[in-house]
Amino acid sequence: QVQLEESGGGLVQPGGSLRLSCTASTYIFRTYTMGWYRQFPGKHPDLVASITSGGVANYANSVKDRFTISRHNTNRTMYLQMNDLKPGDTAVYYCNARFFFPSATDEYWGEGTQVTVGS
């Protein structure tokens, strides 16, 4: 059973920073594409950023130049450094691990961590 555990969420003022962490329970982490999604109330989760096993990153336009995704395969941990946070970034952030097999996709989700940007 693969588990993904997020940490680092909380309350921050506009313009502030937070760093989210996601640690995987097994070494599937090394070969899976990892990603951060966020969910606004009443909406489906949207991709924030993803990073392949080789370190290629992809970002949603709304967070480019503010957020940085990274991964440390030895520690089985992925990070999302969030700078210049805005009230519109307030959401539940979920960690995702995904591997595309020829005929199926293997996917896991964390339980989410709340990020609130406000004064």
C-alpha cells in the first residue's frame, strides 16, 4: 500500500511563502511522476505543478515564476516552494504520484493540506 503524506500547509499573509512537502512510503517514488494539485471549494482538483522522475517540471500559468517544484528521490520527498502567495492561492493542496503503463495508469493521492492566504 502506497501512502503519500503532505505537510507544510497553514495560514500565511499575502506576499508570504510556504513550502509544502510530500513524502512517499515506498520507493515507487523514484520512477513516478509527482505532482501538486489544488482544489477550490466546489471544484475539481487542478494541476499546480508536476515533475517527472527525471526532474522535468511543468507549471500552471497561474503559479509560474512564483512556485517551484522539486524532488529528492533518496528521501522520497517532493517539495513545492510557494512564494508571493496571493489570496487566490487559498485551497487544499494534494500530492499526487502517477505512472503511465502501456494500458493503464497507476495513481495515488495524499489526503491534502490546507493553504490559506489572508491577513
